Amino acid sequence: MTNTETRPVGPEPARTRMSRKSHRNRGNRRTGRTRKASESTSTAATTIRTRGTRLLAVLFLAPTVVGIVVFTVVPIVGSVVLSLFQWDVIDDPRWAGAANYREILTDSTVLVSFRNTLVFMVLAVALQLLIALVLAIAVNGRMPKWLRSVFRSAFFFPLVLSAASISVVMKYLFNQDFGPVNWLLGTVGIPSVPWLTSENGAMAAVVLAYVWQQFGFSFLLFVGGLNTIPKEVHEAASLDGASGVRKHLAITLPLLSPTLLVASVVGIINALQVFEQPYVLTAGGPGDSTRTVVMVIYETAFEQLRFGEASAVGVLLFALIMAVTALQFRLSRRYVHYQ
């Protein structure tokens, strides 16, 4: 025999309804607390992961930041401070204030060195970018891949060599009496050129030696930039009847302008700091025709032991580099086009 519970038919008593409602409320509160605890745990885990990612990023960046601070920021600050003192290493530094700057700004050798450096920068960077761009366009044309790799390696190879060793070889090549360059010019009826003993010839020799070593870097930049230009653009221009020169002027150069900006900025910064080529080839001569700012810094500091004045010249060179670079980026807003 089965016992069955008989429930009264009709509306449920109010007390029972309140009891069930209270039970549901307690369940909802318990569920809410559980959800909040879960969200809190998830937030804590996310915070831990974020902190771990930041710590990992700091660990990866620390060597670079420390290197920049130790080898760039500290020397710059030290040079600025030292430029306000007179110091010959032997005696204690003596406060000079702006006297070092007044002295170098009235020194004809320093002024000539700045003029020579600016002239060298214009000639060297213009020739370097022109040669690198022409060769990059030629190598990027139709040729076997193995031959393209040979040209890339050959043009970049001088950059890994020592500038001093290259300058020694160039000094032999440009020798007026027995140099191969004058011998080749003589075979076509051109008289011997005094490359290293005349003002214009010495500057030309220094520029050519510098460009021969440095153009490989710009060449690789241009090759990479040319590979990012869609071929469809040139094909469409060819269908419209544009010639090769017209395509390069109207399409290649505008699309390559960001790469040109990078190459020119790096080229100008390096050219303003030129030292090895003029020092080995001409020792700044004849006269002061090829004496550069870095040569003046070297001679003032390590030959004359005037470290305060040398630091002042270095600060002025740093200011010049920053000013020229800022001007380049300012002009880039008008002439650089991004895809």
C-alpha cells in the first residue's frame, strides 16, 4: 500500500510563499558572491599577467637602455660640463664658463673646419645617395637572382672594412706621381691631377674615398625600399606609355621618399662626423682645406691637451647635427609620402 501525500487545492499560504522567496534570495546572494569572487580572481590573474609582461619587457629593454645611458647620455652630459672648464689632464680643472665658447668661435681654424665639414657633407651625401639609388634601381631590374646577390655583397663589402685601411689604399691610388688613378687618366689624354696636394683635389679625393666605403649602406636601404613598391604601379604606368625615366621620377622617387629620408638622415649624421679619411689621406691639408670638425676635436684634446675647448667644439657639433636633423624631419612633412 502506497502512501500519497494529499496537498490542499487552492492558493498557497502566504508564509510558504515568503519562505520560498527568502530561499531564492539567499540563493541569488550566494550566486552573486560566487560570481564576484570569480571576477575578483580573474582580475587578480589578469593583473599578475600584466605585471609579469611589464617585468619581462623591462628585462628585455634594460640592457639597451643601460647601454644608451652609459655610452651616450653620460658622455654628452660630461662633455657639456667639461666644456665649461679648462683642463689639461695634468692640473685640476678650472672654471671657465663661456670663455671656451668665445675662444673657439673666434678661432679661424675651428671656423674653417666647420665650413669644410659642411661642404664635405653636401658633396658626399649627394653623391652617395645618387650612386646608391642608381645602382639599386639597376640591380633591382631583370637579372638572375645569383647575380643580384653577388652585386649586393660586392657593394656592401667596403662598409665592413676599416676606414683607416681603405684610406691607406686610397692614398696610394690617388698619388700624383705613381698612382693608378692618374695613370688611367693619362691613357685617355688627361694630364696628371694633384689629388692630394691641391685644395680642390684633396677635397675630391676625400669625398670619393668616403663615398666608396659608405654608399653600400644606402644601397641596401634602397633595394629594400624598391622591393616594397607594388609592381602593378609600374605596369600600369607602362600601359599608359610612361618611359623608364618618367616612371622613376613620378612613381619610384615619391614611393621611395621614406627610405630616402632615412638614408639622408643617417648619411648626414655620419658625414658630419668624418675623421679617418681626411686624417689619413691629407692630414687636414693642404693648409686647412680638408680639416674637419672631428679632426679639430682630436687635435685640440689629444695633441694640445685642451680638453675644455675640445669639448666645447664637440658640443657645437652636436648642436649642428641636431639642428640639421630637425630641419630634415621638418621638411619631410612636405616631401615624404607614405603609402
